[in-house]
Amino acid sequence: MLVDAVQPGETLPSASTWADEHRDQSTASWHYVNFPRGDCLYIEQRDCPDGNCVVYAIKKEVAILESNAPDEKRLIALKYLVHLVGDVHQPLHAGYIDDKGGNTYQLQAFMRGSNLHAVWDTGLIKNLNEEPEAMAARLQGVRTTFPVTDLDPVTAAQESCMIVSTRGFYPERLVELPYIQRYTPVAERRLAAAGARLAGILNAALK
């Protein structure tokens, strides 16, 4: 694998947080796409001006990984893809522009003050209290809602937005057990889909 060849000892899991650790003003918008409330149809000119969204970033990094660019540049593209493909499958990374993907929707969850984006980014998964390796193995057997053979990031973004738009996705200001029980399986299916699609993208790009 490219990551180990260029940086021996590093793995895809250890590289998966690189994009967040190296986020700056020029790349912050690569981690999400915002839709207007009530409209989950991706329109590039409206939702991704000047290529500043996760959909365009994924396509751009795939093109670099497929190219004859120097391995160091392709490694950076690989690190972005591992992270961004996960991001676009987290529903609130393709949520509504008016609350910044749930970031401004304040609530109480897991006995502390939080926001809805954080609940989906980390809260639901941490609440399972499961080792990452065990979770990864278990999620390989999870049946996804959408076909994972569709590798277009537009599809993943629109799926995420449709989840956000479902009735009940926005909880009351206190996140209680029924919400956790309803949406933890949804989060797990999105993780499973992200893993399967990432594998498909990398297999195609590195063939």
C-alpha cells in the first residue's frame, strides 16, 4: 500500500485523521457540503462554489491518486480520501447551511452540553464503548441501506442529506435513549457504506 511504502509503519487508520490535523483556512470547506433546508439535490454551482466542498475535494484527490504524480503527492491524496470519504457519509457533513451542519444546534447529550454535529461525529459511536478493531470487524457484516457500488461522492452527499431531512432527525434539546437507539444503527450503516465505498475507490484508483 502506498501509505506504508512512502511512510513505513503508518497505516490507513493512523493516516485517517491527517486531514483534520492539517486543516487550514484553504481546506476547511473540503470536509463538508451544505444544502439549503428542504433540498437534497446537489447543484454544483450553488452547493460547491469554486470547488470548495467535500464532493469536489474527493473527485480532485481521486484524480491525483490515479495520476502519475510523485508518490509523496499521491500519498497526500490518499490521506485526504481516507478521511473525506468518511466525512461525506456522516449525515451532518452534508446537512443544512442554516445551522452549519448541526454545529449551531445546541443540546444536551450523554450528560453534557453538546451540539447535534458532535453527537453524530463522535457521540453515538463512543457510546457503544467498543474497540475500533472489533467494531470494524462487526461492521463488515452490516447491511447498508444504499448500494455501495455507487462510488460517486454526489450520491453519498445526497444520501446523507436525505437522512438529515427525515422526520425526527433533529431531537429535542435533550438527547434521550429512544433517539440513541433509533439512530445508532443508522450511523453504523453509514460507517459500513463509507468503508465499502472507500475500498472501491482505492481499488479503482490503484489498480
